[in-house]
Amino acid sequence: MRIVTVLLFFCTLLFSENYIDVSDPKSYVLHEHYLYLEDKIGNLTYEETLTKDIQKRFHPLEGRSAGFGLTKSDFWIKVPLQNPHNFPISRLLKFDYPLLDRVTFYQSNPDGTYSMKISGDSIAVALHEKKDENIVFSLVMQPHAKEVLYFHIHSMSSMDLQLYLMDNDQYYTSQVTKTALLGIFYGGASIMILYNFFLFLSIREESYFYYVIFQIANILTLLALSGVALRYLWPSYPDINNVIIPFLIVLAHVLAIMFTRTYLDTKRLLPKQDKMLLAILVFSIVILMLTAVLDYYHGIILSVVVLFVTTPSLFTVGLIAYFRYKVRASKFYMIAWILLLIGTTLTGLKNIGLMPINFLTIWGTQIGVFFELLLLSFGLADRINVIRSEKDRFQDEAAQKAKVLTDILRKSKDELAQEVKERTFELYMANLELRKSITAKEALFKEVHHRVKNNLQVIISMMWLQRKRTDNEAVHTLIDDSTARLQSMAMIHEMLYQSNDIAMVKLDEYLQSLVDLCRRNTLGESVQIVSRLQPLEITMDTAVTMGLICNEVLSNVFKHAFRTHETGNRLFVRCEQRGNRIRFRIKDNGIGFEGFSQNKKCIGIMLVHSLAEKLPNSKIVYKKWFGTYFSLEFLNESYISDR
């Protein structure tokens, strides 16, 4: 039998012409090069795949996606590899989709036999190559060796067959990045869930309760779909993952319907639509019970049906609530469901093979859930706008009363003297209450700025915690840059909280604080700073934009402008207003920077350009002139409106 296998193997080599160099970086995306065979019956063996007739059935993807959707077929993958060098090369073979049930890796041995390894989400995590949720196989290519590797994939879940070749460093770097991103996502989602849970405990409103359990179901679904639950929640019981995924998807939509009925008060405002939601709720509960007893293949199909029935229905109800009854909360609700619908649709179409596998189709659900959480939080913040409207209404009422009193006084001073006194007293009391109301609202706005600043500090602290979990300098740089930008925004809210004027920012004080902050963050103590900042006031939106631009430029100066830490390093910062235009300049005597136009793809430079476009009639000058010179001019609209 071994001799027959060896003969069959060498026969297959005759048909394998294009060997992939394992040391070539271009070969890391193996699904662009491998050959595949669909076994619709699922009864092929490894020996049978080596025969001449079966080898003819292998063919490349030829530009199509590596995702085959939900199918009952098995798949075989053929990958010819070679090592042209005089030394052995170690590599890892990784399938990008961790929910494949069973993947068998076949490799021929020099003695004519073959070895095989098995992985997948039906295998306990402790038996995986890297002891995590990923489907990974190790490979050692001997010097000048040529091998044809085979993979047999059997799965009830979606057939996403992206295959990558990488070394250990690349693997661990990708894992650290993935863990950091997931940590930020799940951490932020957990904070929002806890925040709304405490609101529920405080006000005992039913919609907050359904929102919390709805989002918990969403998070559990994403944990299961990403394979994270397989690693951390039930590593020794992998079969649970296939059972619970369809169940959680349907459960999340059941809770979404219950949340919508209470949040939009459909029973009172939209009785016809409420009956429709009740019918969909009953249908979804029936499907929920079926997913608990059906296999994964049929369960996931039913869950997709629930998804495509429920999500458009909920969006339609939000649309009617907004346009017919002018419910302000439904605006954010409607946009949130649009984005969630787009994200889940992309992922759903990918799972059934109608969309290619890419970043948006893989992470579409996570992106949609993130924006849903964010927009519903904006819905809560929208209550501040309601308070502003009430303030304007109170002022209009006071003005109308004053006008009525004036008319009465003009008609008859003598006859209505006593009445005028009484009405004047009423007006005085109304104005007194109005002052109290305005004072309370100004205190509320200051509290909002304080809380926003605190929330930004929480995010900064979370990012620092994530920074400590990795030694990757690139990740450190990204986190440090993002932290500096958040600090520049938090500084504005801190200044507004401490200021008597909650609408305008003192630009000179803000810029000086930013310069000191960047200096501390980059340890630029050896740089002598000369600041000439004209006292100016601008709006908060303009200050945020200008602060982010200033942060980017100053960070680059402190990091790259000075090669040594001598005392001769100098930085000039000037800001002044000429006419109705503000001119902001930064000049250093460092080594200079000539590649501004060639480096517009750099995120810092792109950010400066993007932010500058938001300023009215803005103009940027960036050149090398005895160091580096940066200038920003824009129109001060608040100065024009004041005049």
C-alpha cells in the first residue's frame, strides 16, 4: 500500500508545475495560488485524490472569492511548495476562519508514508497547534525540498477557505493586533452596557433593561462568531460553539424586538406596526426553539431568515415613528439600524457565498454593532438639545409677556396701574425662575463637558492598559499618537468646564497648554520655546480642529526635528489675528523636512489636511526654511458674527 501511495504521489508531482517559494513574501496569501476540489459526496480519501483522474478535477480560484458559503460539500486543497535554499525553513499554515469544523493536513514522508494533523473548532483548544482558537499547522521545509501538501476540510459552517503562509513572528504580531482591537471593542461595549444598566437601576425604565440584555446577547454572539468564546468560555467543549451560534443570533433579534416595542412605545403610537412586531416576535421565538434542537447547518439558515425579516421591519417601524410622529429618539434609532443592517447583510451574504471575503464582510457585524451602540448613546445625549429648545421657549414666552404688558401700559396707564403692578410682579417672578433655569442649564452644560473629559480620560487609560500588554513598537506609536489626540480634545472640555463662558475657548491659553502637553509627552525638555500668542476667543468646534492640527505638528517637531539634546534647539509658536483671519505659525531650527508633498499618505499629514479642510477658507504652508516652517490661516467666523 505504501508503494502504491508513493507512486500516486510522484504521479501528482508531474501535474504540479508551479511550486510556491516559501521564502517569497508574495506567497504568504496561499489561497491566491492553491488548487481546490469540491467533494459533493464527501467520500474521497487521501489516496484517491492522488490518482490521475482526481488530480484533473483540481483547479484554481481564478479570481473568485475563497468563500463558498454554506454547503454540505467537503473540500480538498492542494498546495505545491518548495524551498530553494541551502537551509531549512520553518513556516505556519493558517486558515483565517476559525469556525471550520474539521481540517485534516496531509504531508508525505521520505519513507513513502504520509502523516496527518487535525484541527478545527470541533477539536478542543488544548489540542490545537498554538493552543488558541486558530486553525494553524506547522511546517518545516528541508533544503531544496519540493512538497505537495493537501488539506481536507469538512464543516457545517460557512466554507471560508482563506489560507496564509507566515512565520512565527508574523503570526504572533497579528494575534497581538487582533487581541488589542478586540479588547478595545469589547471593552468599549462593556462600558456602554454597564452605563445603561446603572441607568436602569436608577430610573427603572423598561427599555433600558431590554437594551442591556439585547446588547449582552449581541456581544456573546460576536464572541462565538469570532472564535474568542471557543478559546476563553468553553475551550474543552468545542461542540457548544456550533450549537449556540444560531441560538444567540435569533435570541439577539428577539430581544431587539422587545426593546423596540418599549423604546418607541409602539403599542400606543403605532398599534398596527406593534401587531406586526408581535407576529415577528412569535415567529422568532419558534425559530429560537428550533435552533436549540437542529444541527448548525439548518440552524444558521433559519437564523439568517430571522435576520433578514427582523432588521428591515425594525428599521421600517423607526422610519414611521420619525416621519409620522416626529419622535426625536427614533432618528438615532433609525440610523443605528441602517448601519447594523448593512454590516450584518455583508456578513450574511459572505456566509452564503454571495460576497467576497474582505475586511468589511468579515468584520461587518462588529462594525455595525459598534455604531449601533454609539448612535444609541448619541440618542441619550440628544436630550441636551431638548433642554436648549425648552430654554428658547421660555425666553420667547417671557418676551411675549413683556410685549403684552407694554401694550397694556400704552392704552391706559391710570386704569391699569394696579394690574400693571401685578403683571410686573409676575414678570419679575418669571424672570427669576428663568434665571434659575438658565443657571441650572449652564451648570448642566459644564457637567456635560466634565463628563466628556472624564470619559476621554477613561478611554486614554484603557488605551494605556492595552499598550502595556504588547511590546510591539508600531502598536505603541499608534496608541501614543491616538492618546495625544484624545488629550488635546479632553483639554478643551476641561477648559470649558472651568470657564464662565461655555461657548467660547480662549485660544491663547489652549495653545500654550497644548505646547506644554506635547513637550511633556515627547520629553522635549531641551527645546527652548518662544511663544507669542494673541488673546483670542474661538468656538469649541474650531478649537478642537485647530488643537488636533497643532498636536500633530508639534508632536512631529519634538520627535523628529532635533537630532541632539543641546541647548541651542529652539521652537517658535505664534498666533495672531489680522482683520478677520487667524494666522497660526510654528517654526523650529532643527534639521528641516522636505518630504511634505511626497508623504501625504502618512496618517499625520493626511489628518492635518483633512482637519484643515474643515476650517473656513483655510490655507496651509509647510516648507523647509532654516529648519521647518508651518503656517495655517483661516477665517474667524465667530469674529464676523460678533460684528
